[in-house]
Amino acid sequence: MSTIPHHHQAYLFKEALSPHGWQKDLRIEVDQLGRIISTQPNAEFRVGDQCINRAVCPGIPNLHSHSFQRAIAGRTATQLRGSQDHFWTWREAMYQAALKLSPEDLSAIAAQCFLEMLYNGYTSVAEFHYVHRDPQGKAYDRLSELSEAVIDAALMVGMPITHLPVLYRWAGFGQKTLLEEQRRFELNLDEYAQIITALDHQYQDDQRVKIALAPHSLRAVSADELKIITDPNFCPSLSEPNRVIHIHIAEQMAEVNMCLAQTGQRPVEWLMNHHDISSRWCLVHATHLSQEETAHLAQSKAVVGLCPSTEADLGDGLFPLPDFLAQGGRFGIGSDSNLRADPTEELRLLEWGQRLHHQKRNLAFSSLVNGQVHQAPQTKNLENPLDSLGQSLSLASVQGGSQALSRPTGFFEGAWADWFTLDEQDLGLCGAEGYLHSDQWIFARRNSRINDVFIAGQQVISDGKHPLERQIAAQFKQSIHRLFN
């Protein structure tokens, strides 16, 4: 399915969420590649305009996904009676599923996962991909075969993808040999460079695909290896050398304690002391931070990738969000294990988790507007996006996710024309206008799908339906039955 418009197009939105808040009669012009070249609020209809008579939101970038883990959604909620369950036991279930996947299974599961994302408001995805070898641990004839399966699934669905092949070298701090059940993840530096180069070459002409870097974590990549692959000159292939870098970090207290024992420093502390952490970086989870780490990370302009549904499911803990945001920190959201693939659930749980912890309400206001620290006014004015929690959460996640995926999204010049329309028949949105569209969509939504989705200015979902839905679902079901029956 192509997502590239074949001609210049103009759209007139009844009401849309711009970087300045909700605006009526917002007109945008989109070039032939699908980028926005002009915006005008309070505009009048012009001959040739395509009118969108629903509330329109910029698409939410999903900055962290392991699509293959969609296969085990709902399959890890049991335990041996009398035992205790935690992240490290969940990980064993994930390993067993990963060992069974064929390339066809991986593609089918990824396609279903990406389609579910589109149905819920994600319009781009960063896929943190670490299954590289065959089930016996042998290299495929093309090292990039499984990466290609995932990328091609995204393109079939119509989802732009920032693909992050993962370097996964060790089983723990101190360069412990990978476990037998991790055999499909292993790559050496030469193999990693080969995959990056092959993917760069194969997708260099497709604007929907970006290839980026992903050292798995400090426990899975040595200090020397991390230095090599994060150098701007590593593997200078056909795309830009200064590509984004994503890394898991400080997700679990066990990881923090292991890092302290090995290095004498906490994970984020060590990373910031040894690398120039900047807007190029996305630190995924970063759950357990000291006050000093929180301040330094906020000042770095890096994006923190928060995945509340997975972090809750795995019992990770709560990110220190209010302190981070008060200091100008940037965040985006991800579906991670894809137990769910719904940005409203991530944003709602992000806020609600903070409320339960702090015993206060409306805590997740971002202090950033268009990348600049903003001082909230003393008198609340609901025209300001910081005064509506829904607006603030939406805009902050679009901004942070766009940075992490290196794919600008939103209604401004130069951004990709990725958006979705809200279903006005959803009783959770009854009576909504202006900022209430955002607040009610996140906190009161009832329907399981949004209405229409546009990628690069071209419609890929219409009235809640994708043309390949049945085909994708049938292939997904076949794979699940083969894996678990």
C-alpha cells in the first residue's frame, strides 16, 4: 500500500490540534511527498480543498515497540502457586516465544500489531528489533532477513517505521555469555554493521523507512562496543550518519544494583558521564533515577521513552515524571510489549500512576512548547495548551516521539501530514469541542477504534476499516495457532 500522495493537496479541518492548541477551520497544504508546506487557522474553503468535518489530531509516534511480543499478550498472567513473579520470570516466557518464530510468523504478528496501532492513533513506530538469527541460532543467508520481514509488514499496513536493529551481545554486566535461550539475538559488531548497511541500501528511496541504532542496554553491550556504535562515523552507509540512538536503561532496580556493583555508578549516571547525551538519544524506561540523574537528563534534550502499560504489567515502577517535566524534560510514549497498542491507555496510565503515587491530580503537564521551556501563567486560560492535561499530554508525546523517530509530526510547516480523526459518535466524546476533545479522548474514550487515519496526506484507514484487515487477521491467527497449539 502506497502512502505517498501523487499530487499537491490542501485540507480544511473543522477543528484540529495544532502546536498552539485547538484551532478551528485549520487549512493545511501538503506537497507531493506528503509534507506540510503551509498552515492557516480560521481559513475559508477554497475550490479543491478536501474538507475534514471531524476533529483532527496529529498522529502519535510510538517510540518503542517489540512487535513480536504481541504473540504473548495475555499469556503471562499465571504463576506457580506459592511462587513470586517479576520481570525476570516474564522474560523467560518471552524467550520461549521468540525461539519458535519463523520469518512468516514474525511478519504476520508484526502486521497485526501495526494495524492495531493505526486503529488507535499511532501513525509511526520505532521498532526495537532484536530477533536476528534462526531458531537454532544460525545466521540467515541475509542477516537482515527478519528486519526486512518486520519493515515490510509495516509498509504493507501503511505504517511509517523507524527500524532499530538491536546490538545484543551479552547476558549481563561483565560480558557474561548469552544464555542458550538468547541465541537468536546475538550479533557481533561486523554483523551489526552489515545489517545496518544492507537495510540502508534496501530502503534508501522509501521515505517511510528510517534505520537507526539500538544498543540493547548497558548490561547487553560493553562500554567499548557502545562507544564504537554510537560514534557518528560508525557504519557510514547511505543514510545520515547522525542517526538517532535508542537504549533500554534503568528499567528495573535489579539492573540499577548490578550496574552499581559493576561500575560504581547508576545506569543513567554512567551513561551521561561517558557519552554526550543529546537530542539524538532516546532513553527507554529510565524508571529508576536519582534527583541528579533526573535533572541532568531533563537538561540533555534527550527523549525519555515511557511505556506505562508494559512498565505496569512487568512491575517496573514509576518514572519521576513531575520533577522531570518541571525541569523541561522531553518524553514520548511506546507500546513496548504490545500487551495493548493504544496511546490513550499509555497517556491515561502515565497520569493515573502519578496520581496514585503522589495522591494529587493533573500532574503530567509538560513545561515545553515547541521545544522551549514555558512558564505556565498564574491565571488559567484554556486557550493555552498547558492548561488542558489532554492537550499537554498529546502535544508532548507528539513532540517527543517525533524527535525519537526522526520523523516530525504535527500541524506545522515541514512536518509529515500524519493525522487521525476522532469518532464523533463515541459517547465518550459527547459534547466535546476545543481542548475537551483531547481531555475526553484520553480519559473518557469508549469506542475501540478511531475513525480515519492519514499518513503523509493519504488515507490508509476509512471509517475505522483497513482494506487488508481480514487478510492480516487471518495470517495472525494462523501464526498464533502454530506457535501455541
